[in-house]
Amino acid sequence: MKSEPHVYSFENLVNDKTTHWDGVRNYQARNFMRDKMKIGDFVLFYHSNHKPPHVAGVAKVHKEGYPDFTAFDSESKYFDVSSTPDNPRWIMVDIEAVTPLNSIVSLADLKENPELEDMLVVQRGQRLSVQPVDKRHFDEVLRMSGTTI
DNA sequence: GCCAACGTTGGC
DNA sequence: GCCAACGTTGGC
């Protein structure tokens, strides 16, 4: 899951313990949260729009997909008039912090590692804010970071 | 700041 | 259904 750290960082998540992943307005990303993310699944928390972009920590799913209530709030920047409580269009999950990486793994580090050449985040044009990670890729990122969970 | 790579919108 | 115009993401 990607977040711009000046908006919401992994450190914020550590302080908050859990957070709801609101504001996703992309159908593919929504579908991953709605259909694939189960309680206890591990998450790589990625800092985008940062120098350098990097994986910052590990989180896990705390609550499975449910309606993104910010879509119902006309005061919210994520308001969507076509999403209603009876027929919600957008879904979010809650995640909880597990651990920061022992050392961060930058996007350049990911791209340098041949083991990760198939990882989605290193593909060009890959903009999805929520994307699946193969277990072997997840394990390799943790190994690179010197982190055990 | 630039711009490639999208995804969405809406006229036709 | 096509596709041009537009907006956004996010690395560089």
C-alpha cells in the first residue's frame, strides 16, 4: 500500500496503531481491498513521492473491506455523490502497524534486485496505490531490510 | 518542474 | 463503441 509520507507516514501509523485506508478511488485498487485482503494479511507500507521512494514498514490487515464512509461526506475531499450507504461504491480496509523495517528498502534497491524483477511496484507506469505482493517478493524485501516479523 | 503512463469523461 | 481531451500519479 502506497502513501505519501507527508500526508500519512508509517510513523503516523505506528503512533495511531491502526488506520482506515480511505480515499482510494480506483476500481482495481478497490477490488483488491474488497476481495483479496484478509485479516492478518501482511502489507508492505510504501512511501511514494519521497526522496527516495521506499518501503518503510510492515503492517497487517486489521479489518476487512467495508464501505469508505468518506465518500458519503459532502465535506470530504473524497466525497462521491454516486456512492451511498445503501449502495456504496468505494471500499476501504483497516490496517495496523507491525514493525518498521530495520533499514528502509528504496525503489532503486528493489529495481536492482533480480529476484524482484516481476514485482509490480518496479514495473513502469505502475500507479496503483493498493497492489498485491507475492510472498516470495515480500520475504525478499524483508530479507533485504534485515527485518524479521 | 517535467512528463510518461495511465484512468476517466463525454461528445459523437 | 471510439477516441480526444483532460486529470492524476509519481518517478526522475
